[in-house]
Amino acid sequence: MTANPLMTEQKKIDNAAIDADWWRGAVIYQIYPRSFQDQDGDGVGDLVGITSRLDYVADLGVDAIWLSPVFTSPMKDFGYDVSNYRDIDPSFGTLEDFDRLVQKAHSLGLKVIIDQVISHSSDKHAWFAESRVSRTNAKADWYVWADAKPDGTPPNNWLSIFGGSAWHWDSRRMQYYLHNFLVSQPDLNFHNPDVQDALLGEMRFWLERGVDGFRLDTVNFYFCSLGLENNPVVKAEDFNASTAPAVNPYNFQEHIYDKSRPENLAFLKRLRALLDEYPGRTTVGEIGDSQHQLELMAQYTSGEDMLHMAYTFDYLGGEFSAAHFHAAIAATEQQAPDGWICLAFSNHDVVRHVSRWAAHGQEAAFTRLAATLILSMRGSVCLYQGEELGLKEAELSFADLVDPYGIEFWPEFKGRDGCRTPMVWQSHAANGGFSIANRTWLPIPAEHLSHAVDLQDKVEGSPLEFYRSMLAFRRAHPALAKGSIELLDTVGNVLAFIRQHGDERLLCVFNMGDSEASYVLPAGLVPTDIGCPGVTAAPVGDKLALEPFAAYLARI
């Protein structure tokens, strides 16, 4: 492979000088490329546009960016259906544009993490085109194929997350192929070592180009059972709609045969071994499994030969309450004491958390508390573009939808378009400064314009400035980034814990409710103010009076 000239100097860095542990406690800013900045005026964001906005991202005080997929794709699932793992889709630009983005990010001190979607490919990928031709060609078993039952129906009862059977009939091979998502997203056969080798080779291509890590889409979907057994019905007490919306029958099964298989562990070790060849690179896995999330997170991130970190849907769904967060933190610490979680309240797949959790209407106070809370918890953090502006979920009409998931389950589930609308940079510019196009790929809600960057930049008390201040505070206190966590007993809707790293010990208390609350300080604790921007309370004696959505952080 030809060396990338823009990365030549990067490769000269002394490996000993690289902080291989930079990811632990890092804050990662997720960029959804279609919606960040459109430079060429076609209504779709692109790499040149992202590069032009990296100074803004660096100024936030984050450590890295995560780019959702920019590979060649027919865009049936907007990049999560890859047809060429080694090239950039023309809608986003070129490989040279990507190289310049990486170079600019590194010059600003930002790491670059890219999405890797390897559980499945597009049906337009050359591998699948060859695989479906016959049952005897060189790539015949690179995808999951199975014969029909004698009556012509699919091999088993497995369901697609996007609706209907997970099996699709192919008339050329006279067999069914597996697709956990869209029909146009056939699942790769990880039981074939040649498939594993090929995918690891695709990842090596990007490591050689200088990326700092991978976000691994649907990391627990890589393997299915070779026996193709029917999934059992989920027990009523185990029913959980965190992986799929409640209206989706996917929730009715316990997915023990179509994903989250034990064979995955050996492959993740192979993947980690590849990353270890490149000092300072990292991995973050997405675990979508409503019944076994924490168990898998523990398996996938514990030790030195698995993933560096992973995220579950514990905080991307569920409720915003002290009881839920206390239970989730306790379970994480108990089941994965040497694992590492990546925390997120919002991303490109879920309703923005201000809309999801702030139905009480106290959005400003809630936004500050949510930022303070996630940046105080143990783990690394993903912030989703626009989160720092306090953006709410966009309300779109059915005619505006492009997400196949939302189109399938409308109107009870409106899909993912509402969290994917373009960034708003300038309140009075066309399309909020995102694009000069007459029409953008998704409309920009009028209510988002009042949250534009230019209305918040350097404005005291704005969500943007609050996030900047809180990120700077986290960076100044290693206990928040890398420290241990000790949960404290509380009453009501108050969450409290101690973060400790070395000699630094911080008390963190949060009123997660929309009414006043109080917290009695544990005996012997003498708090000292440390100027946290999220603090809206102070103790009187041993009692802390907390306004709705108030936070208290102090050294003890």
C-alpha cells in the first residue's frame, strides 16, 4: 500500500512519547457528517466542511472526534451500509479530503475515531455480489446463507431490527441470507476466518492513514449460532425496549442465537492485537442487547486483550432518576470492575436527551445538570453534535422522513431523523449557516435557530459556554477523568458519589428531580469549594439544600 504523505511526519513520532491511555476518561465529540457542515452546497455535509469547523470542536475542550461512516455507500442506511471499506463516498469528498481532516485535527490536538460497520455490508459490496452468484464460488460462504424450510419459509424465527424477518430470499442461490437490519445489509459470516482476515485488513488500511481508533457499530452482532436455532420468547420480567422501540416485535424475543455469541470474544482479541500494533489507538464498541448489556460490556472490555471501552443503552434510554443511575452505576462497577464504559446521553440513534428527559419544561436547568452529571461520572464520554447547544429533538412530518426505520414504524416510532438534522451555526443565515443549498437533506427546524452557535458563543450562561466551562473543569481534575467511583446512600431523587484519583477526592451530589431536595453530608466530610461551574448549592452545617436540578461538587 502506498504511504500517505500527510501521515509521514506522524509516523516519526517516538512511540514512547504516545499516551497509550489517553482514551481513559477522554471526551469524544460525535460528528454526524451529513449534518455538520456542507461546503460544496449540495445540502449534504462533507469532509471539507467538517475540517473547516474543527477549530470550534477543539475550542470546546474535547479530546477526540468520532466520525459516523464516510465510506462509499448507496446510503440506504446513510453510510451504515458500506459498499467499499477503503474509499470515501463522493457525497463526502475524497481520500485526500479525509487525510487533510486528520492532519488538521491532529494539529489541533484532536484524536480521530472513525466508525467501522463490519457486522454487515451493503448488498452492493463486491464481496456480496460474488457471494450471491453461486454456492461454490470463492466467496460463497462470506455471508450467512441458509436453505429454506421444506415449506419454503425462512430457516428460523429471527427478526430484523428494522422490521419483519431477518431472512431474505435470493433467487440466484435459491437460499435465504441473513440481514439483522435492512434487506440491503446482508450479514457477513464471521465463522469464516477469511472474512475476519479481510475485515481486519480493511481496518489496517485506516490505521495506516493515521486514524486513532474505531467506534465499532453493533459489535455484539458479529456472530450468530451455526445451529440457527429459534430464539425463545422473552420472559415478561425481562422485557426491555432499550435496543428497539416498544412497538417493534424484535423485543418479543430473547436474542441468544442471532447475536451476542461467545465466539465473538476470540475475534475481539484478534482485533485488539491489531490495534496494539499501533501505539495509542483505541476502540469503543456499541452493545445493543437489552437483556445482557452489562454482562457483555464486562466481557468485551475487561483485561488488556479486549476492547478498550464500550457503551450500552443504559443512559441512551431508561429514565432520568437517581434510582436508575445509582442502579446502573452499581451494576457496572460490580460486573465490570476492570472494564471501561463510554457514557452517552445522546447520539445519532436516539431521541435527544433534552426532549427525552426534560418533559417537565425546566430545560435550561436540566441541560446544565445533565452536562455536569455525565462529565462527573466514571468512564469516557461521548457528546453528540448539538448537545452543547441544548438542542431538542426536531419534530418532522412524515413527508420529511428519510430514515427507513422511522418510515417502517411511523407514527408510534418516528425514527432517527429528528436527532440528525443539520447543525445550526448562524441564527440569521440561510439554513442556519450549514449550507447554501436550496434544500438540505433534512430540514432545519426553526426552533433550532434560536440555539445557533453565534447566539451562544461567548455569552455567559449559555449552554455552549457552560459545556466549555464544564469540560475545562473536568480536564483540570483527574479524579473526574480517571478516578474511582464510590456510591453514597441518599434519599429521594438525589444521586451522590465520591470520585478519587491519587490525593484528589471529590464529592459529587445531584438533585435529579424538578422539586427541591436536601442531602445530609456523611459524617467526617469537610467539603471545600473548587469553583465547579455546575454548582448551584452550598452546605449549611452538614445539610445541603438543593434546588431543582442543582449540583454540588467539592473537594473533601
